[in-house]
Amino acid sequence: MQNGHKCKATAITCIDFRFVTKIASFLDGKGLNNNYDLITIPGASLNLDKSMESINTSIKLHEPDEIYVFDHEDCGAYGENNSRENHTSNLVKAKKILSAIYPLMKIKTYMAHFNLMEEVG
Ligand SMILES: [Zn+2]
């Protein structure tokens, strides 16, 4: 593997086009511009199990220090059960699962709203 091929973070987001720029701007604001691997999966925390292989690959290849998970309001993948409680519960669960697998990494979970970004869990 090439040296210096490390990034600061891995970000897991929903595919939803309405939140792509919002989330990228938020991560830029955290000093992560062009410095994170991006994994997209419908529903984000809802389908964390389906993205584990990609997360593993990102961590193995690029040795990030942090993992960000972003759910968002009005998520089609959540369908009928798009409640705040359901998002919060899945984000908390995602944080627990990721912390157990990657105990040395900082795991940050967020709920993206149309007008603000909220840390959850
Ligand atoms: Zn979504």
C-alpha cells in the first residue's frame, strides 16, 4: 500500500440527493474536505449491516480516526416509520455496534434536517 494514503474519517450517509451538499458542507466545516471516504446506503443507520463490508474496507485501506453516520429527516428508506424515535434508536444502535468493532475510533452520529445538523446519540 502507498504511504500517506490515509484519510481522517469515514462517512456513512443515505443516498438522498437532497442531503448530499448539506452533508458535504457540514463535513467541510469539520475540516474534512477531501479527507473522508464516503459510503452511501439507503437509510444509513437503518441498513448499517449492509454497509459493514464497505466500512471495513475503508478502515483497512485508509485508517481513518472517526466514523460519521448521518440519518436524515423525511427519509424514503424509512418509509412509514420515519419517526424521530426510530432514527434515534437506530443511530444509537449503530454507534454501539461500530464502537464494539472499532473501539479506538470516534463514532459520531447525526440527524440531518433540512435546516440544521443535529448530533444524536
Ligand atoms: Zn434517506
